[in-house]
Amino acid sequence: MRPTLIAASAVFAATFLAFGPACFASEVDPSPDTAPVASTTRGLFSSWFATKAPKTEIPVVVDHEDDEADAPPPLAALGRPRASELVVGALGLLGIAYRLGGNSPTSGFDCSGLVRYVFQTAVGLDLPRRAEEISRVGQKVDRDELKPGDLVFYRTLRKTFSHVGIYLGNNRFIHAPSSGGAVRVDDMTQSYWTARFNGARRIGS
């Protein structure tokens, strides 16, 4: 990665964590249960951050169903990943299309594929492939103790730990939402996500 791109990414992450997503452009269609995180196109990084959410009434999430299932890494071997690296890595994937079973920018992502890719490329950690398996890695974290880089889990389609995203700070998380959508940032305080929150984990100490 070129030095100028690394510096720009670092500034991007620092600005996001300091001021929240409202300082970036994010275009999300309003619906009865979800509201835009930000509805303007102003901000320092508008051309990077502007994305279009799928025009669906309620986000419906299905984790992938392939046969790959890695064993959780030993926790004793993990150090606390640096939040800035995870945030920069995740935000660099905004707008990539959702794809069931997807695990790369070229193929698209499902929710666990996105999380696994970010941890692999940003901090060199291999996580299990399914959201439910990832939910058994790391330490449990209370919602009011969340820090950027923590993982947040949701119960979708009446299945516990069926969706996962990466917490960014300021009640925002990034995730691959559903078929027809793309990687985006959502507000955890929206009614849809509040009702389905299933817990959080911190990878490393």
C-alpha cells in the first residue's frame, strides 16, 4: 500500500472515530424501521463514503451455508487488535455487494465473510467462517462497554447469532446486510437492530 494511501486511510479512521459517521456522506433509503445514518453528501470524504442501501422495507439477513468451518484460534495467542486498523480495513470495503457465501471484495461478502476478511487482512487473525462460530471466540462485552473493533451480533430470521458486524464507535457498526444490498454502516439504536441485538465479543485482551 502506498504511503499516501496509508496516511489517507489513517486520517479517515481518526475522523470517523472522533466525529462519527455524520461527517461523511452516507445515503440510505428511509423505511418504517430503519432511518438514514446520514442523509447529506457533505463531508471530507463524501466520494469515499457515499453508498446506496437496498430499497427494502426491513433488512433480512442470512449467513452463508457452505461447509467451511475453521476452529477458533487459541485466545492466549491473540493480542488486542488495534482498532484503527480494523476500522480502516472495514471502511475500505463500503459499497461492495452482498453475496451469500462471499468472502472477498471480488466475490462480494456475506456478514461473516466480511468480518473474517477484515480480521485476516487488517490484523492477521483467522476467525471461524460462520457468525455463530465467531460468537464463541473472544470475550463477552456488555453493550455499554463496546469499543471500536468489537464484534456485534444479531438474531435474524429467528436464529441466534445469525448476523455479525464490526463496531465503529458512536453506536455505529459496519456489516454486509442482505441479498441485493452492499456493505454499509448502520445505527445500532434503530429499532430493527435494537430489538435483535444478541451480544458482543472482543477478540483478544
